[in-house]
Amino acid sequence: MRVLVADDHEMVLDMMDMLLSSAGDIEVETATDLEGALEKIAAGSDPELILLDYNMPGMNGLEGLTRMIEKVDGVPVALMSGIAPKSIAQDALDAGAKGFIPKTMPAKSLINAARFMAAGEVFAPVAFMTAEDSAEDNPLAKGLSERELEVLEGVCRGLANKEIARELDLQEVTIKLHMKTLCRKLEARNRTHAAMIAKEAGLF
């Protein structure tokens, strides 16, 4: 089975490649943005499943998903995200996506989901789709950008700035700037206080 994975985070691409390839019969091709994925299709790439990151360059919300679905005409296209709420997942399914993949999904589940979608079935993790909204409707989240939420989620997991930078494929100085903005917006004294505020608010 051939899978095209598009994500602007090199670490995520490497992880997806490693996890899917570990199945033994899955070949993985990667792209770093929507245009790169579309170019691969135009150049003759013939995947049986396409996984697109919701937040990567070129997506413009669900517009990029629709462009890819129209381009490949019948090939299953699914959306991936680490922070998109279930409303986005549902909108993606309504727009014709064959599935929604949270980036926290375990390797075995990811492989099973990929096979399921490649076979033409629609996949959406029940636990995710039925969970109570948190970040989606959380008042604390409404004043934060998607990137700030990603950084804050990393802080809540106990990651250092350097680790968050590596995970998001950003410079450490950029993470420090986001942290400064986060502390100001959350009225937090430091990163530990910011994490405590987020957790107490039920954001993560």
C-alpha cells in the first residue's frame, strides 16, 4: 500500500514514515506542504491514501482538503492534527475526508486506520469524536493562536523549550517568544504557572 503524508513538521513526517513503514507492506512518500503534495500527484505519484496536516502551509482551513479531494478523484484523503477540535474533524468528514487522525494515535491504531481508509471506509476515533469539547469551547483557548496552543500543550507535557522547538520544527528563540506572549495573555508568572493555569482551566 502506498501512502502520501504531507506535514510541515519534519519530526512528524519522520515519525509517520517510521510508524507506517514498520507494517512492512506500506510505502510512504512525504511532502512538507499542500502544494508539494499536489505537485507529487501531478508528477505521477499514485498513492492509495493521502494524509494531510490541517495546519500546514497551503491548507487554508478545509480549502486545501477540498482541493486535494478534487485533484485525486476517488483516492481516500484524510486529515491529521494535533490540536484541531472535533468540530473541525466533523467538518472535514462532511467535506469528503475519509477520516481524521489525531497525531497522538498509537502506531498499531494508525496502521489499522490507514488500511481501513485505503479500503474506502471512513475512520474517526470514537473516543475523540465523543469526548467533551475542551480547547474548542474553552474561554482560555479563544484568546490564543493555534501555534500558542501547540506550545502550551508541550509545556503542559513537561517539555523544555528546546524539545518543543524540535517537535514543532521551530527555532528555540521562537518558542521563547511564544512563551513570553503566553505568559502575558494568561497573566502567568512563568512557564510552570502557565501550565498550571491551563490545566486548572481544563484546557489539556
